[in-house]
Amino acid sequence: MKYKDYYSVLGLDSDATQAAIKSTYRKLAQKYHPDVSKDPQGEAKFKELAEAYQTLKDPEKRAAYDQLGRHQAGQDFRPPPDWETHFGGHAGAGPHSFDDIDLADLFAGLSGGRHGGGRARADMPIPGRDYDVTAEITLEDAYRGTQLALNLSVPDYDDHGRLRRVERTVKARIPKGATAGQRLRLRGQGGKGLKGGPNGDLYLNIALHPHPLFRAAGHDLYLDLPLAPWEAALGTSVEVPTLAGPVQLKVPPASSAGQKMRLANRGLPKPHDGAGDLFAIVQIAMPSTLTERQQALFKELAEASEFDPRGHFRTEAHHAG
């Protein structure tokens, strides 16, 4: 009998979990399915994958396979003497009965004989394809949560197993607090499974529309806060917008451009509790025009002030010299 390394076929180690075996097979089967794959060897690889999965997905068959030990792929080997006693292979198998048996048929015998096992492989369930789509939402949608109707145009199987492009609408609930780059899974909303196989999943990749006021970074929000020079110098209280409505923010005296002022829990909601923060970034806004009186006041301030905004230029130049 020739040994087949079923773990190697799936690209897994022998200690892989059942979940990993299922997930890996699902991805590879979609990749090499004859109706999809452009690989000249795709059909052969698909059959090889199906054979490996039929054995490894079943705990009893997997235990029997592991009992055979590890060998080089294609190497001649003979099952251990007590293998059939423990796992009930082909009835009446004598010392030489394994010589002309294919490994796949040997494991088919564990579930009702060679011919029944062959039919099972021919009618093997094929899982549906997984799809990734981008779901664009507004920042307000992300704050409150929303429901979308997504119009999909994707390759899928029809009732006769033919691959074609289908169009359908899927309703998706976006939870509040969804963030840019987040990936949401809709179970069973992907491609149609064949021969009793499960439907695939639909993955939504969240993207946020640009907002005229706020910038999002995870659950935190950032807002540019324009202040007049005298507001930044003297301090003030200003009304600032948030996604929940306007709030008052106290600006301390001597605030400078680029300074961040934190409004706790005014960002996007977090999945379980609390929310991100809103950061107001100070921007010094100058009037576009000045009256003569205003110009005179600024000149008076300039003459009275000893503040040198570029004093560090000389300090750094001195150290460099």
C-alpha cells in the first residue's frame, strides 16, 4: 500500500485542531474547485483535498490514520498488525490483503465498505464561497448603529451546480461603535453550498465616509477647534459639537496651537462598555481683515509684550555652533 500524507495535502501539522482542518479544507476547496480554479492541476488537487478531508474530518477515521504512523508520501508501507482489530478495516483481511488496496478505499471501509465510501466521496458536500465586501457608513451611523441593504453581484452556484454571477440583496445590521477597518461576519450569507454543504460567510469591511468636522481613529474622534488670538490668550468657554449634540468646553488661558483638549467619553461607543474620547485640537484663527482700531490694539500689544515666539531659534543655533 502507498502512503498518502493527508496532513501535508492540507498544509497542516498532525496536531491540528478539527476546526483548523475544516477551515483549511474549506479555503483550499474553494481555491481549487474545477469550476473556479484556472490551475491545470486544479481538479487533481481538489480530489486530493477531498480525500484527505474525508479521513481527517472524522475523529474515528483520523485516529485510525494516525495509528498508521508517519511515512514519506508514496512510500510502500503496511498497517500495524493490530490495526484492523482496533479500527475494523476490510473484513477478512489477511496478511497480504492490503497489497492492492488504495489508502482512500481502506478508510472508506471504516464507514460501510469500499463502494459506499466511493459514493460518499463523489457526493461530498462542498461548502459555499466566502465573500468580502466594503460597507461604507457615515460617522453618525457608526455612533448610533444602522442597518444596510447591500446589493451584491458575486459569482455563485445555481441550483444545477453551475458557477455564474448572481445579484442579490443582503440586509446587514451594523452595531453602534463600528470602526474603520473593522471586519464583521455574516454567517451563511456567502455563496451557496453544494450537495448539502454549508453556505459560505459574508464579511463586511467597514469604511467611514469623510466627515466635515470629525476625524476618527479607532473609537476616538478628533476635531479642529478654531480660537481667536484673544480667546487662546485669555481663556474662554466655547460650544463644541459632538455626535451626541453640542457641549461646553472650558479653554484655559495661554492655550497654544496644536494643544489637545480631551472630552472624555465623547467618541464612538465601545463594544461592551464606555466610549472613546473626543480631542479638540486648538487652531489659532486670525481675522481676515482688521479695522484701524483693531490694528492699533495689536500694535499696542506688540509694543507691550516681551514674548519672543522664535527665541528657540537662537538657542538651537548657539548649541549647534
